[in-house]
Amino acid sequence: MREFEQRSAMPGAGVVRVRMFGVAVLPLLMGLLFFAASLTPSLIPRPWLLQGVLAGLVTGIGYAIGQFLNTVWRGLDLPTLSAPAVRKMCVILAIPIIAILVWTLLHAAAWQNSIRVRFGMEPLEAFSTMGIVGVATAVFLVCVAIGWAAQWLFDRIRHSLYRVMPMRTANVLGLCLAILIGFVITRDGVVQSGYDFADKSYAAAQNLFADAPPAPTNPRFPGSPDSLVDWGAMGQPGRNFIIEGPDAQAISAFSGRPAKDPIRVYVGRAQDESPEVRAELALKELQRLGAFDRKILVVASPTGTGWLDPGGHEPMEFMHDGDVATVAVQYSYLQSPLALIFETQSGLEQATATMKAIYSYWTTLPPETRPKFYMHGISLGAWSSMYSFNVFRVLNDPINGALWTGPPFPSQLWRQAVAARNPDSSYVLPEVGTGALVRFTSQYGGLERSPGQWGRFRVVYFQHASDAIVFYEPASLWRAPEWMKETRAPDVSPSIRFIPVVTQLQLALDMALALGVPGGYGHNYIAEGYVEPWVAVTDPEGWSDNDSARLKAWCGQEWGLGCRRE
């Protein structure tokens, strides 16, 4: 087999293509440059296997871009380069590109360790360079095969159309039809099958109905014989939320003061098809349990699977001596990334229905005796919670505040708050005005930076600078995200650099890996981090800095919270 194959071309047809083993060399060199760029660090450390997948994918994209540029060249009828000239160009470009690739491979482990050290992880003892190259090669070949299949489909369609229309028209129409066929196959075949499988699998994993453990007998628990809520329809995330919270005895043991059993209400997705019906049922269960006689009322929005972070609720129940009622309604069985894609509207509709039902009833109660009203959500729950916050509905009779944790990047209210930041404040930890209404904090603090006093309504955003779910930027395909233009936060590698196309794919992979990191980094928010935000939002009576320190220690030693189960 010849190492190089020259593909002849008609004058003006474009660049003469030099191929090696069936792959065009010039586009391949561009792909290798993308490969090298993919080895640079991003927000989340990558194991060598996933690094290989990422490298193969971006190599395929770089190759496709090279092929596209050659197609444009031919389409514009630009002068043709001779075969010897193309060969020389390949050699001249290959030398620095291969040198860059080798240099990045040698530094890849150190770059990953620059993230791991900041996350409190052990440095890599072995980072398989050969493994990365092998996996990347396999993924790249799959990408090339897909490209060949797409080219074959396009050729078949356009050659058939040549019989009935001019060549240029046939080419354009053939391309449109090929794209349409690929889209339909992907959407209605691969994607839909994956969605149906995931939906059934996650529903089964939540042990609905017959597989549910025995219902509680204590009437203070939803799902008990006295309850309006079906225990079997609640799902495992809801059942865990109901029965695993602290009781009055545990809270008193911490505070040394009399305490109440916190009220927790949860309505499962399987309870009813209508989000409005589920919301009304949650309201009735709150009324049955006397939730509106408590000091604090929290309307929480769960993540995609219906999970509620125990570390996001228990600290606040301890600091208010259990005089707290929390309610949540499930809208999906899917993991949050899948729910974000396939059931976005379901989450927004459920959060809106829940907030409307409970807030409408709350406003009918005497202001001097009703509980203080707060909103809370983490991840996709933060997004839906923010969406349900209708400023025109609550303006005349406002609630007391909100704590939104790890808000996903599409969250409009979060984006508006960040856009309103003071000119001298950072993107990852903004300061907005004097801090009377909105403040941002991270695992390193930040609430204390605002010079002003809190107003009546308090909002705190709790976010990690290393959380790609918060700081992913779609425009990073062609421009650097705002946070890359600033001094890096303590949990972000200083070696991160913006690279068009590659940076977006790195951040997309970071979102997928954001939960699999130690607590207190990425998208893994832990109980200790919630203490100061909840103190700022709810202003517990008689609370001191010493109390916060004791509660943080209790979180870490007694509860061991922070393990994500989205």
C-alpha cells in the first residue's frame, strides 16, 4: 500500500489532496493541533480515558474543519496547488504541529495535577499517554467513519437529483436532504430510544409503588396512613428526604435548647399527571401538618431525579431549632442533564405551580403570625425555582428571601444578577450594588464583601468557581468566557487558556464530570458550605459566629453530608 496517494484535480477544482492511509493529510494536521489543545487543563480534572475520548472527538472536529475549508476553497474556484507544493506544505506544517503535540503530551499530567491539588486530590501517579493516544485514535476513526457515511448519503442523493435538475441545485438540495435525514434518525431513533430507556430505568430505580419499603406509621410523616400523599408514588429521593432528616432530639442535642420535629413534605411525580394537582396536594399536606404555624417555610425545588440535597436543608433546621417546614414536588425521574434537555418545561411548570399554590395561600394569612417564606434549589432545582419567582406576583407582598445553589448557566435571573455586578467586581463572585438585595458566595466566603445592610428581601447565590454547570458559556465556541479574563479563583488552575472550539468541548465534558469530584468543588456542594448562606438569608435569632463554627464542625463530623446523588 502506498504511503501517499495523490488525488488529481481539474484546474481550479481546489487544493490537490494528499492522503495517508485514506485520510487527507492537511485536515489531519489541523485535527492533531486540536488534539494538542485538548490536553490543556479546564475546570475539572480528567482521567486519561476520558481525556482520550475528548482528544479523539476534537481531532475529528479539527479534521472536519480542515475538510470544510478545502471545500470552500474549491467552491470559490481559487487557484489549485500542485502536488509537490502540497507535499512540501504538509512536511513544513507537520514538524511544528508534531512538536507541539509531543510537548503537550509531556505536560498533560502536570496540567491535570494543577487542578487535582486545588481540589485536595492526590496527584496522578500514572497518566497513560499511550492510552490517551490509543483511545483518541479509535474515537477519531469512528468520527471519520461517520463522516464517510454522511458523504455517501449525500453523494447518493445528489447523483439521483442530477437527472432532474442542474448540478448546483442538486448539490444544495442534496445537502439539505442529507442533513434532514441525519437529524431525523438521530432525534427519533438514537436520542428518543435513549430517552425512553433512561426514563423507564430511573423510574424503576426509584422503587415506585409495589417495590417501595413500608410506609411510616407516625402521622407526622407524609405517606403515613393519615397522610394525603401516596408513599409508593413518592419515589426513593422523596422517601429519603422525609425520613432521614433530623428530629427534635438530635437538634436539641446540638443546640441545648428545646426543639421541634421539622416538617418535611414531598409529593412524587407518580402521584398525578398534573403539576397543578401535585402542587395543591402539597399545600393540603402542609396544612394537615400545621406547617403554616412554623417560624420558617421553605419551598424547595428538587433536581431532575427529585433529589434534595440533605446538606442544603439540615443546617437551616438546626439553626432554627427545628421550627421549619420544607415542601418539594417532583417533576421528573431523569438525571439532571437529561431532564435539562428533555423535560425542561416540566420542571419549570411544576416549580411555578408549586410556588403559586403555596404563595397564594400564604398571602391570605396574617403577616404577623405567618411563617417567613423562603425559596431554595440546587442545580436544576435552582433554575426552576428562579423561574417560578414572579416578581409581579410577589412585589406587593414579598417573600423573605432565597438561597439558590449552583445555578445552571441558562438561569435568566442569575445572568441578570451577574450582569448587574459592580464594575470592579469579579464575574465568578460578583458584588451587586451595596449588597442590600443580592449577594454571591463560594466555599471561600464572599458574603462579607458587601458594605451595605441587608434589605427586607435577601437573595444569596452559592456557587463554586470550578463548577462548569454554572460557568459553561455557549459562546466559548469562538470567544473566551468572562471568567477566563480575570485572575483565577483558588479552585481553578492558573494554566487554563482559551482555545476556540476546544474550550467549549472541554467545558461540556467538565459539566458531565462536575459531580464526580471531592465535596466543596465543582458541582459538589457540601453541608458546611450552606451554613453561612443560610445564616445570611434567614438571620436566625441570637445566632453567633461561634454557632456557625460549631454547626460546620457538626456537619463534617456527625452528618458526613455532601455526597451528590442527583
